[in-house]
Amino acid sequence: MSIETIGAVLGLALLDTLSPTVIGVTLYLLLARPHRVGTLLGVYLGSVAISYFALGVLLMLGLGAVVPLVDDTVWAWGQAALGAALIVGSYFIPKSKPERAPVRARSFTIPAMLLLGLGTWLFEFTTAVPYFGAIGIMTSANLAAGQWLLLLVAYVTIMVSPGILLFVTWAALGERMRERFERWQRKLSTGSNTALSWILWIAGLLILLEAAEHIINSIMG
């Protein structure tokens, strides 16, 4: 497993920490201060991480059967085309749109948090570009099962880490963070499209650079 592959996958994982849904739900729970907020947040973040991990395993197993049938150079060019398309597409995302109703829990219960976690997974499924890019990179690298499983665990852990950090900050500082958290929550509701545009651009660049390395190696080799 090369340093370049690890760097590309973990770089995409860092992009996924900008997820407005995970951060928004975490802020909402902390500001609402329900009973057992730590447990509820843990269930929510855990359900998001497990959902993405399970999907990643299924995708890796499925793509692993298909990729060997495709020439490495052809796959790399396809990956490069995807990266370029994401960079171009990032410029066509509207900078603003009518505010969408934020994700809300109907009640503060563990089953509600599980459903909310699954809802987050479904809600962000179509825009999970960094995640699918990471799956493609791990597949094209022909990693052993133990290697891509480890990378997948690292990816989903990094992805939900903002929620963990926000909780730790709240646990340490409490109400002193309320005004700032409320301000962040308001910004999330108005700046999600701008964040998505940047996520697409950077994800496209990382995918393109990783593909370029394979293409150059195939030409030089």
C-alpha cells in the first residue's frame, strides 16, 4: 500500500469532515441539551459510521470483482476523467438556494438517533463524492482485504470526528460555547452550497492527481 494511496484516501476523508448534515445534527443535539446527550450523539455518529463502512465493504467486494477485468490504464483514464468532471462541475453549483429544512429528530430516543443516522446516510448518498472517490482509489490500488478494511475504518472515523470534537468541546466548556455554536449552525444553513462546491473541486483534484500518477507510471514503465 503506497503512501500516495493512503494520502489520497485520507485526504478525501478530511473533505468529508465538512459534511453539513453531521455537523448540523451534532450542533442541534448539543444546543437542545436532551437527557443523555452523549449517548444519543454516540448512537447517531455510530450509525452514520457503520452505514458508510458497510456500504464501503459491499462496494469494495463488488468492484473488486469487476476492476481486474478492466485494463489498469483504462481505469486510470476513467478516474482522471471523473476528477476533471468534478472540478468543472464544482463551478456550476449555485452559490445560494432556498433554505432547506434541516434534519431534525422527532424525539430524543435511541431508536430516533438510529433512524436519524440512516437518514443522514441516505440524505448525503448522492453527494458523497469524496467517499466514492476513495472507494475507487482503494479498488484501483488492488489492496489486500486487510489493507482496505483498515483504510475504510480510518475513513469513517475521520468522517464523524467533527461530531466527536464538538461534543468534547461542549463537555469541557458547556454554555460558554452556546453563542458560537448557534452562530455556526446559522452559517451551515446558508453556506452549504458553497461548501459543496469546494468539496467537489478538491475531491476532483485529489482523484485527478492520483489517476495521473498511474498514467505517468504506465507510460514511463
